[in-house]
Amino acid sequence: MRLIALCLLTLLLLIQYPLWLGKGGWLRTWDLQRQVAAAQKKNEELKARNAKLASEVSDLKDGTGAVEERARLELGMIKNDEIFVQIAQSSAQASSNPPDSHQSPVSAAPH
């Protein structure tokens, strides 16, 4: 009787091995599901980035507002009928109040 129980227990363990650790086992399936979820999250982030870039390209192709904005902010360009005004800080003020990286010290006022 004891030998039969030991044989059945051994067979049960042999059957369980492929279920848990085999090629199509639970652990492998769980790991693949985790990888798929990570890939889907990355794809959603890339889709959002692509949509943003497509919108920017469309705006640059169709409208002049975006081109003008970029020319002003990145290149410091002004229109023909505008006056260029630049406010310089003294060295004491500049060291205590560093300029904000998002704001340009250049401003343009209409003429």
C-alpha cells in the first residue's frame, strides 16, 4: 500500500513539472503576459508621441503661427514693424536672480 502511494505521488509530481515549469507552463505564461503588457504600454506612449509630432508637422505645413512662434522663441526674430527691446540686468541682479530657462530676455513691442 505504501509503495502504491509513493508511486502515485511521484507520478503527480512528474505531471506537475510541465504544468509549472515547462515550455507552456504557468510561470512562462505569466512572464509573457507581463512582457506583452509592458510592450503595449510602450506602444501607447509612442502613439501619443507620434500624434503630437504629426500635429506639429500639420501645423507647420498649414499655419504660419507655429513658424512665427518658433522664429521668435528660438531665433529671436522680430517683424519689420516691431521695435526690439532688450533689458540688461546688472551683475549683482543677474547673480541673485538667474533668468528662467523658459523665458527669453528678449521682448518685442509693436511700433
